[in-house]
Amino acid sequence: MDPTEIAPGIVVDSQVHFGRPVIRGTRVPVDVVVGQLAAGLTPDQVAAEYDLRREDVMAALAYAAATLATEQVRKVG
């Protein structure tokens, strides 16, 4: 299966990380990139650590924001 772009710069492929979203052209998961930003690394530091472009890091952040914007939260119980 070829990768499917689900957002600018973000792809899924069932053969890569169990179909989790990754940065296009890499095996770097979006959640890892966002997690590193949450841990306090700058976009430039994350890009250097994972051999990405700064634009890739920002694409991961934009995808995460868009995903959260459409998430529905329901009270349980």
C-alpha cells in the first residue's frame, strides 16, 4: 500500500508504525514530534533530533491541532 496523505505533510501507511500518522517521507510518528514539543524542545531542536525540516515539525503540530479541534468529548457516567 502506498502512503495516503491525510493532511499536508502527514501520511498513513499500514506498513509503517501500524498505520499511525507519520511525517511524509519518514517513519517519525506525529505523536512523537508533538510529545517532544510538549516536553519543551523547540521546533528547531525537534527537527535536528529527527532529521526533519522545521516545516515538518510545524505540519505535525498543525495536524494535531486540527485533530483536537474536531474531537468530541462526552461525559461518561
